[in-house]
Amino acid sequence: MTFEKNILCIGAGYVGGPTMAMIAYKCPQYRVTVVDTNPERITAWNSDTLPIFEPGLDEIVKKVRGRNLFFSTQIERGIQEAGIIFVSVNTPIKTFGAGAGMAADLQYWEKTALQIREASQSDKIIVEKSTLPVKTALAMERILTATANGVHFDILSNPEFMAEGTGIRDLETPDRVLIGSRETSAGIKARDELLEIYANWVPRERIITSNIWSSELSKLVSNAFLAQRISSINAISSLCEKTEADVTEVARAVGMDSRLGDKFLNASIGFGGSCFKKDLLNLVYLCRQYGLEEVADYWEGVIRINDYQKERFILNMLDTMFNTLAGKKICLFGFAFKANTGDTRESPAIYVSRRLVEERSELVITDPRALINAQTDLADIKEKIDFIEDPYEAAAGCDAIAVMTEWDMYAELDFEKIYENMRKPAFIFDGRNILDHRNLFDTGFNVFPVGKPSLTHF
Ligand code: NAD
Ligand code: UGA
């Protein structure tokens, strides 16, 4: 069969895999190939156990894999055959040298640019899918045009806004698709070619275009605004705890103002995930590079409140459990950074686990999807922790439960049974406010939600 377009995606991760599966699913007329340097990841994409858990993803991959979606390690060949190349490699925070702990580490991205340049024998459109600092497209252009082999490249920015756990829905019905391009005739032609791909299933009014720098910046700003909302409500949760106000009631009252909206106002243990902190740090770094110290300080405050919220959670446990956690057995309900994913990158549970072990607690961790990642994240202190999939078994004999992830299943557990098998007095620290606190209190628990009055039997 001949296909209308040959699309390649470099990077078979949380973004590359699902986004390309959606394009292949919606556009049977295109051939989509996803390549990666990691052979195990590619083997997993070609197996019955995909390398990432995302509701609805298995079904789509099963439908299109081998039809017009292919996973491969043959990067050079993929580049040669493709007319459009999405780059969705990881862009973590630099851990070394200038900008360590702040700036984006662009080594994977630059390696990809060089690979594309070396292997290309025909003109190509290169699409930045990874989240990148503003002006990265300029660097990409410079790398790609550094040899005069007559191949022409157009660079587009097309940031991804999907969230994990709802990735398939976000990709199928996105709030918007953003395409940034150079405002030259070649840039606009390339932009229109990418737009045509999305127009196969996304309503035209939801596909927006902009200049390339606005597009790159919009991605960082979107994540910064989302994270800022969480830090705002979390900051208020601490004030609620001092004043007997209830953060859920405050969030409802505030969120009903249609100018503000009611989403992303759930007070929590703090935000996690691979991107919020990284993208905020990136924004802060960019501002400092341009001498905008006050702006940088402003956005850094969002991260500071997030760190404060996690530490506040631990100090609250310590304070409530008679100023010592040493020898106390504490069970973490959930380890993933949010529900419906096995991803644990930057999960607040990592911080909480390390702090609890530091306080010499005995730690038990349960999670329906993230226990393998949890063992990797805590590899250096693994022997001090029990990892148990069944929550009833995990909580048995514990002094306290701390909810880290808002898995629906936790709200449906039989807490009377759990209470019976715990040490007394039994504590619950609900870092996600998902449990029925009054009911737990009536069962016998001492209950400590986030941003709400505690319910105790003392
Ligand atoms: P990931 O780590 O899951 O996947 C990246 C993949 O790229 C890895 O499998 C890695 O092996 C591969 N890779 C690295 N260098 C390569 C190279 N030179 N050639 C081929 N493959 C290479 O990362 P991710 O979560 O998919 O994120 C990718 C980008 O998308 C990041 O910039 C991130 O900020 C952004 N983003 C992520 C999400 C999300 O939900 N995770 C959402 C929106 C945007
Ligand atoms: C986030 C954005 O929502 C996506 O639009 C973006 O594409 C993505 O980052 C990215 O660039 O990687 P994601 O991190 O997958 O998506 O998940 P979110 O739903 O945003 O949750 C992030 C964290 O905030 C989680 O730990 C979640 O539990 C927490 N959160 C979220 C709260 O604590 N309170 C809320 O009200 C909402």
C-alpha cells in the first residue's frame, strides 16, 4: 500500500508513543513510524505490555500497530524515509555545569538534530514536540543548515498539552493545537502541511497558529500557570488549617467566578510529574538570562510553595504523632504522581518516603500501577521499605496511612476492616482529600486532611 505521507517521530516516550498512535489511528492514509535509541522501549511498544500505562492507549495501539503505525530502532532509515519528523525526546533539567538544576539539558535534542542532518537526503519539516526553551528553534535551524548539502529544513513548534492519565482523551479532543512557524512563505507552507494532519480530526477553530517564539513560550507559560494555580490553592490550604476554614469550600466559592474557573483548584500534597517543576525552572532560568530578576523570583515562588507543601505534610505528621515517627509504621497509599498513570517522575511520594525513612519510620508503599517505578526511585533505601500491592495487606499493622495519589479505588476501600488491623491510635493523613473524613472519624481514625479542620479523638 502507498501512503500519502511518511511521518517519523524520534522519541518513543510518554509523548511520542501516544501522540503518534493517535495520528495513525485518525489518519490511516499516513504511515507513522516511532523510533528510539532505547531498544527495550521499542520491544515493549511492539509487545502486549506497552512501556507506559495510559487508559485507552492499548486499544488504539492494537488497532493500528502493523497497519500504519510502526515502532523501530532504525533511526537513520526512519529519517531518510520521512517527510515530516516530530522530535519528542526528553529534555530534563541539567544536572551538571552551567545552569545545573535550572536550565534544560538539550544534549538529547541536539544529538537528534545532528542525526537528522547527517541522515537526510531530501527536504524535511522538523516539528518540535518536546518542551523547549524559547529560541531553541533558532539553534535547531543553525545546526541543520550548518552543512551545505542542498537539503532544506523547515522548523515548526508544535508543543504537546496532553496530561498523563487523560492523554488519549486530550489527544482526541484537544482544547487547542498550537503550531508556531517562521513567517516566511516556506514557514507558512510547512505550517499548513502540519495543520492538514491535525485537521483530519481536530475542528479547524481549535488549531491555532502563531510565530514560532510565541509557540515555544506558550508551552512553558501554560505549565507555569497550571502549576501556579496549584501552589495558590496549596498556599491557602495552610491558612485554612490555621483558621478552621475549609479549602474545598473556599475553592468552590472562588472557582464559581467564571473569570477564574473551577479546574486545578484541588489542594494536595503538592504537584509532581516530569514537567511542571522542570518547565518552571526553565522559565526562571530564561528570565534570569535576560536580566528579569523580579519576574524570575515571582515564578520561583511557585516551586517554593510546592516544596513547602510537601515538607509541611511531614511536619504535620510529626507534630500529630507525638513528635516522633521513629519506629512507627506508615503506609503510603499511592506512589504515582497522579491517578491513572504508573509514572512516578517527581512524585511528591518520593520526597515523603525519603523524609519518613530519615525520621526512621518503617515504610510500606502500595500502588496499583507504580510499584516497579517506586522501587527504582527508592533503590538506595529499598531494603528499608516494603512494597505491597494489596492495600489491605499493606496497611495491616500500621500506625498511619498517608494518601499520596488520588486513585478512585482508595475511596472505595472498606476502612472498617483496615482500621481493625491497624495499631491504635490509628491516623490517616489524606494528602489528596479524596476520602470520606467524617466516616473515617466515626470508624475510629484520627483524620488529617489538607486545608480542612482535623477530626481527632484526643
Ligand atoms: P520520555 O523520557 O518518556 O521519552 C523520551 C524518549 O526519547 C526516551 O524513550 C528516550 O530514549 C528517547 N530519546 C532520547 N534521545 C534520543 C535520540 N537521540 N534518538 C532517539 N530517541 C531518543 O519523555 P516524555 O515524557 O515523552 O517527554 C518528551 C518531551 O515532551 C519533553 O520535552 C516533555 O517536557 C514534553 N512533554 C511531556 C508530557 C508528558 O505528559 N510526559 C506532556 C507534554 C510535553
Ligand atoms: C501537565 C499539564 O496538565 C499538561 O497540559 C502538560 O502537557 C503536561 O503537564 C506536560 O507538559 O508534561 P501532567 O503533569 O501529566 O500534565 O498532569 P496534571 O494533571 O497537570 O497534574 C500535575 C500534578 O498536579 C499532579 O501531581 C497532580 O496530582 C497535581 N494537581 C493537579 C494538584 O495537586 N491539584 C490539582 O488541582 C490538579
